[in-house]
Amino acid sequence: MKVCFVYPDIGGVERYGARKYYHGLGYLSSVLKQAGHETALIYLEREPTRDEFLQQVALTAAGVVAFSATTHQYPCIEHCTHWIKQSGSEMLTVVGGIHPTLVPEDVLANPDLDVVCVGEGEYPLLDLVTALESGQDFANIPNLWLRRGGEVIRNPLRPLVAKLDELPFVDRELFDFEGILAANDGWVDLMAGRGCPYSCTYCSNPGLRKRFRGLGKYVRFRSVDNVLAEIRSLAARYTIKTLNFQDDIFTLDHKWVVKFSRAYGEEFSFPFWINSRVERIKNEEMVAALAHAGCCGVRIGLESGNEELRTKVLKRRMSNDEIRHAFALARQYGLDVYTCNMLGIPGETADMIEETIALNRELEPAGMQFSVFYPYPMTALYDLCVRNGYLTEETELRSYYERKSILRLPTLSDEELERGYDRFEQLKIELQLKRLNPTKYRVYRVLLVLFGGNSRKARSALRRLGRIKAIVTEALRGPRVGGQQTVQAGKE
């Protein structure tokens, strides 16, 4: 049987300039293909029209249409499933992913969805497709929720995949991986494991751990040999420049990291990036091993520069001094550090946003991400926002990087939030300029003072000065004759 996956990435390509690879669908596709089934993908870069979408689905000739849903992209999926059912198609509609796993009751309320997959989907989807192909009933497959007449069937969840090594390597061709590599300058996304043990109040991991309680170990890593084997297979097939590990915290198990780093360094020379936390980047032996293996950078979540807000509201228990120490240790071994930050957090003020900006300016990260806080379902901060009446009527944001909030916060106005976002944008430009051209950066800082902190005017003036400098430099060089520059009269 053929399964058509639909991956909504509305606004993602516009933001990043290229398509991204998604491991969840890659694993689903590889498991189905290993069992002899076929797969296809519809990658939605923008909201399609009804006719566009139905034509794409029809061209796949699939029997099942399977959607992957995040909270931001789920409204698009509602439109798509409605169009399928409205057209009279008999294709089965299935949805899985983080959003359906966290709020399956809400998702199952959509009458245009036939099946909701709760939790890890590799084997439930395989069981579903196998049952459909053989004409068997699929009503009692673990992890699948569905309606039969007026009855809602909520099947129990099966144990989590205990040994990730048993899964085949992700199917990359589903996403036209050659095209993704070309558009992303040879960066290859990888996952070494699953899960995070921390309980940050804004994150889905605590909700997922609660959903999977009693079903096995939530945080799991593949064996070092298995990860190396996948890299080996990638290197044999593609032109790779950089590996990019997308695990929430690559450095959770220091012994695993040291073992991986030593084995990797003996065989490969691709530079790689990882994600970590301040608490998990303190071990000097591990940092040294990563650097020796070719790790060139680490992404760390700061979230807020205000220690009290970070500790009490976000449950990120780390001091600014600990953050400084982590940066210093990483830089001691030549690792770049990239920061992740939020603004518009419940309880945050405009002054607290400035503290976050000031801490980033002090740390001078190699890059930075900043986004407006969004209250995701089944998180502690979502519950807090509901209790305090912070949610507005506009609860749908299609992009993770919208510059506005769906919250009405008593401590932070919309105007202050927007100014804070602009200040982050300004800082990002400043830090890039400082790295690329320290002299030009110093001129920019002077201009910023002259223009009363208006970064747009300062940048405009800097560009004008650059053009003037170019004109003067060219004039001093004198005219060129036959491709050679002549010596000006009176100049030795």
C-alpha cells in the first residue's frame, strides 16, 4: 500500500531560505518501506488552495494520507482533511505528532480525521497499513484513537521503542535530500536519541513524559556504533559539509559523548554542531573530547537574562555566572556558542527583556535565536496563562517566529514587546558586524549614539559612509589604462 505524508511547514522556507528535513516522518517512511510499502511526501511551504492540494494528493495515488502536526501547523491540517472528505475521497486520513499526542481529544473532535496516532508512530502506522492492505479491522491497534459510528475508541499506548538501534535509518529520499543539502550548504541534520529529562515550564517534554508514564524509558540514545554507521552511510551517498545533531540535549550522558567523540574523531573529519544546556556543558573532559572530535559549536538556551524569572517561572535553575562559565569553557576549547532566547514570558517586563539583551551582548554569541513565548498545550505555563486569563481570542499563530504574542500580559504591553523584538534584531546585526568588521562596528556604535539609539538610521548612515569611502578609495587609485592602474602625478 502507498502512504502519502503531508508535512506543513508554512513560512519555514521563507524564514530559513530552504526546506528542512524532519526525522519523525523519515522514521515512519523507513519502517513502512522496510515492510514493502510505498511512501510519498507533500511538503507545504505555504497554505495551498483546495484545488492545488487535492491535485497533489490525487497524483500520489495513495490509500492513506498521513499528516504530521505541530500546534502551529495544525490549523492547516484541519483545512486539508476537510477538503479531502468534502471531495468524496475514500482515502483514510491519519494525523500524528506532538500536538495530537498532547491533546488527542481535541484533535479527534475533527470529524474529517479518521485516525489519531498518540505517541510514537512507527509501529502503529505499520500495523494500520498492514491491516488495511489485508482487509483486516484496525479498530484495536495500540496507540490509535478513532471513531466507529457514535463510539470513540481510545486504544491504550504500547511500550516506547526500547532499543532505537532496531529502527532502520531514517528515509532521507522522502524529502529530496539532495535538494535539501544543496540549499543548506551541505548541512545534515541527525538525531542520536529521543527525549529530555528536564521539566521546563514552556516545553512539551514534561507533558510527553506524563503521557508515556509506565511505558518504558523516555530518554533513550542509540548506540555509538549505530550513529557512526548512519554517518558512514550518509558519507558514502551524499556530499556532506557539516553534521547538525538536533537532539534536545546531546550531552546528557557524558560517558556516551566521550565514547562517541573518540570514535568519531578517528574516522570522520566533518565539523558538527550540537544542542546542550548550561548544566550539561560543565564537564571539561567531555568538552575537550568534543572539540578534539571536530565539534565546532553548541546551541544553549538562555531564555531570559533575569535570574528570578528564569528560575521561578521557566524552572531553568542556572545563574548568570554559571552561564558565563559555560561560555568560557566552550570558548577555551574553540567551540562557538549560539544562544536561544524568549521574550513575552508571563511575568516579564520591558526591563527584563533588556537584561536578556544585555547578557547576550556581554556573552557575544556566534549566533542567536529569539522568539516570542507561545503557551503550548499540556505545559505548566499554558495552565498558568489559562488560570490568569492571559489568553486572547487570537490563539492561532502559524509560525514559531511571529513577532507578536497571543497573550495579554499585565507586565508587558504589545508596544513594549515589539520594541524588545526590534532590540533583539538590532543586537543580532551588531554582533554579526562586530565579528565580521570590528572597525566598522566601532563606527556603528558611534552613529547609534548620534542617532539616539535608532538602529535603522545608524545602519543607513553606515552604508552611506561605506559608499563614500569606496568612491574616495577609487578616486585615490587613479585611472586605469589597459587594465593597469597608473601612478598619479606627484605621487612617488
